[in-house]
Amino acid sequence: MVCHKSLQLVLKLVLSFLFLCSFTSASASSVLTRRTCDANPVSSAQIAADLRPFLSKHAVVVLPDDQEEWSRLTARSSGPKINPGYLAIVEVAAEEDVQNVIHYANLKNLPFLAVSTGHAWAPAMNDLQNGIQISMRKLQSVKVDDSGNTATIGGGATQNTTLKALAKVGKRTVHGLCECTSVIGPALGGGHSMLQGQYGFSADNIVSARLILANSTAITVSATSHPELFWGLRGAGHNFGIITSFQTRVYDVPSGPHGLWTLTILTFSPSLLERFFETWNDLETTYPDPEGLLVLDAMFNRNPLVDPSNNPMITLIIAHEGSNPIADDYISAFQALNPTFSTQESSISWELIHDKMGLGDPPVCQLNWNLYGVTSPSLQEWNVTNMRENWDFYKDFTTEHEFLRGSFYLLESYGRGKAMDLDMLEVNAVAREEREKHILPALMMIWEGGEEAEQVIAGKVADRARALMKEGVSGATHHTYVNYAKGDGSESLEEMYGRDAQRLRRLRVLKRKWDPENRFGFNAPLI
């Protein structure tokens, strides 16, 4: 998932079972159907006893009575709102481990869910009860291939691990912003990035993947191996299996000044809201940014480091790489609005830019906090009148409910350029609307504690915020970035995967072929 926080200086804010079911290491020839065994309830201890003999040396089975490890592996940034019911957690350490866990789960009719770092927020994950978590965290490898043009990355590798490993050899790849989240998770739904304008979405850069299917078979998916599935994997990938590793394009980090970033932060009085969004619209119309070098993020937020009275404000962050006259014009235009605060830092390396933006440890990375994300339909331009209404609502609910004062509206506009290349529609399943609507607004409610009354209040705020944001967009054209969607029926398939009926049929055919029982169905399933 993409996330945001401001510049650190200023804006911190499966043995016994063998005899019962002839269990063997899962492979294409040894997979048994669930009908082979009865589906009697199984205990956590039985799962551990059954699975351990068939796991690799470094794989670990964690049970609820190991409170420290259990807490570590079940902590979520969206807790306690998202709380799947696991009987056991398997920290896999090899591809075969994933196969064997799925094979066992199928034999015992247990649901399962792959988890890397625990940042997905689809409420349907709560429907998983008496199941197995497949923890991908040990699959952290990052290796640049001999060609120097691609890297092979583990299915559990975080963005921080990947960024640092590639930077050591002068390379980079397209991934999201929050360093605590996985690389492959967001990429399966498209994958927004600070580099998307230059190189396209994360999904556009995947060259191949090792995929474990619902029947526990492991296959390679690429342009020459299961090409139709490869098309669907990149844009709707969470519907089809678990990726244990993948190959993605990498690029040289530009040398010298061309590879250094500049970060500008401005804050504005709410009285300037209309002029602020009008200026933004005018700039994006005038400068299409074909090279995709410009990133804009804004927030409605409260920040006592800037305003000791902690009044709500409008914050804008402009990030660009190298010398960029377009960025200079953007900065000048917003400076002309007389911001209440302004700061700029330059000569920031690619390796450090995410940290400088506060993305090494942003709110979405705070495990076991309440993170309630409310997404809006994506936009092509700002509806200025609707943004005033959203501002007034934000000011009112953060004034009335003190526990929600750390919440903020996130207003993202990443580089366009290559991300808007419609020729890629034939290459992968990222929706046309995702390429045409580059603005992603969302409300992020963040607070500590487990008070039920606060959850109720937050739910009511979320309902109103969602309705209000949708009022600013024609219903016939609603599109929500699938990685930001609730995926529980609140959004239609058309809204998440695109309104092209032929493409949606194509995805449904793939889902029925590769996961007919919807084993991978806890996040915006296609069936």
C-alpha cells in the first residue's frame, strides 16, 4: 500500500497426519484433494505436529501459547480492526514450505492467508477463522541478476530491504513509499511509486514470478510461461496465488546531481483552499510532466510543530529528482499563494529520500494502532467545491473528537508520464482508470487504544467521509485503486478492476480457472 508522512524535521507526525492422509511434500503430482480426508476440526497443536516434519530447516510453526512470537506475527497496522482468526502461524523459509502449508490446509479444509508485514486493511480478512497464517517475512532475498537489468526479490522482502540492497550496487526499482511494507503486495494491484512517472507502475516492471497456486502447485509465470495468467497477475494478482519470488526490472541510480532529490514543504491557511486547488489544477493542465519527475503530496492535517495551537492546515510536499524546470514552476506558483510555512532541502540521495519524507516509520507502520483508511474515487482533477466540504468536515470531526486529531486527509498525485501509458493495457491487468486518474485522495484515521466507543465514532466518521468524497465524482465513473479499496462489497468489481467489460470477463475466466474455490478470496476477490 502507498502512504505518507512529512519531512522528519518538521512533519513527524503439517507426522501423525501422514498415516491418516498419506501426506507428502506438495507437488503437481502429489497434491491430494480436500475430499481425501475428512474435515474434522483440528487443533493448533495438531497442526504443528503434522506440519513440522515437512518444513525446511529454518521454517517455524508458531502457536498461540507462544505469546511473544504470536503477538509479533499477528500485529497489524490496522489492529484491532483487522484480526483474522489463526490456529497457527507458519514462518516459511522456502518455496516448498508454502506449498506444503497450502497442501495441508487443503487436506484439512482450513483457510489460509499469506502475510508479509500486516498492512492490508480489507475487512473481509476478519472472515478468516480457524485458519493458518503463512508468514512470508523470512523470504527477504534481493539479488541483482547477471544482466544487471533485473533483480530477483523474495516474496516477503520489504521496501526498505529492497531499496537498501539495490542502492548498495547503484540500482533501484519501482516500489511504494512506506519502507515497512512489502514490495510485491502493492505491486499485485498496480503499485504506485515515486518512480512511476519514469518507469511505470510496479506491476509494469515485473518480468516473471514464482507462484504457488490454490492446489499447492508451484509454477513460473511470465510472458512465455502461462502468459494469460501473467497478464492478470499484474493488476489483480492477489486473486491467483502466493508469490514466493519475482523478477523485476531495475535501473541505474542516476549519477551526480541528476540522481539527487529536492524536497519542498509548504503549509497554507484554510482560507487559501480554493486558490490552492485551483492552482494545482492549472499547473497539471499546463504541465503534463511527460518525464514523470514530479511528485506532489498534500494533506489536511494538524501539526503542533508548525502551529503550536494545533489548528488544521493544508500541507503540500513537492519532491523532484535532479534539475527540473517544471518543478521550479510548481514551487513558484504555490509560493505565490503566500504559504504560512516554507522549507526546502536539496541534494538528497535516492537511498535517503523516503526517510527524509518520514516514510521509514510513518503512521501506517505503527503496528497495533488503529488505522482506518477511507478512500475516495480516484480523480483526474480536483473538485474545488467538494474539497472545501471535505475540509470543513475534517476540521469539525477532529475538533469534536480529540482522539482523532492525529488523522489526516492524504491527497496524492504521483508522477504521470509512463504510468499513464495506455499501451500497457494489453500488457497487464492494471485498470485503464488507474492510468487515467492519477489523483488518490483518502482519509487516514489513526489513534491508539481499543475503546469500543471510539471504534463506533470512527465508523460513523468513515461513513460520512466516504459519502462526502463520492459526492464530488460522477457515480458512473467511480474508480478506486484496488490496493486502497475495502474489498468487502463496498466497491463493485468494475470500480476496482476497471469498467472495460471484456477485460473484467478475462479476469473472471482466469479466476475460475486458477482458483475456482476462491481460496485466495479475502481481499477484493473476482468471484
